[in-house]
Amino acid sequence: MFKSEEILALKLFCQEICTRPRPLDIQPCKREGIFLWCQDWELIEICKYLFNGKDAYYGDPPPNRLKFNPLWSKDDIATKAEGLIKDLVNADKIIEYLRSVRNGNPSA
């Protein structure tokens, strides 16, 4: 689906999020009992879907922070990622969009 350069760009963007997570009080978050779901985690999961592909994403076990978390859904991630592929077509545009979401752009 994506060229190797695009996959690398998606992986680098994902790594950027992982190495510089935003404080929870400055990003959209949901809490339900002991469970948490935040925008950075959603962006990481979308990136993983995009650079791994559908089959690998669904086959990958969840990270510890998401095990048994009812606020996270692989199906929701897949729907959002597929929508980005359909609407924005290439990795550069997808990364630009996701970066604008992360930076709090209300029109994104």
C-alpha cells in the first residue's frame, strides 16, 4: 500500500509521539474506572495500522497499556486509518494531518 519511504516516515512520526508524549492534561483523554484512552495513544495505534497493514495490526497483541482496555478498539482504529488512506491517499498528507491534530488544530 505504502512505499518503503512512506512506511519509514510513518514509523518516524510514531516514534516522535512515543519519545515525546504530551502530558495528559493537554490532550483529549477519556477515563473509565481504571482505564485511560488518550489522543497520543490513538495516533500511535493509527500509525501502527498504517505501517504494518491490516492483517499484521489485527494479529499484533496489544501493548500492556491497552490490554483489556474497553476504551480502545482495533476496529475503530482500522476505520479511522482506512478513512485517512481514502481521503488523504499518501503518507506525507496523513502525517501532516495527524501532526496538526496533535498540535491542537481545531480544523483538523
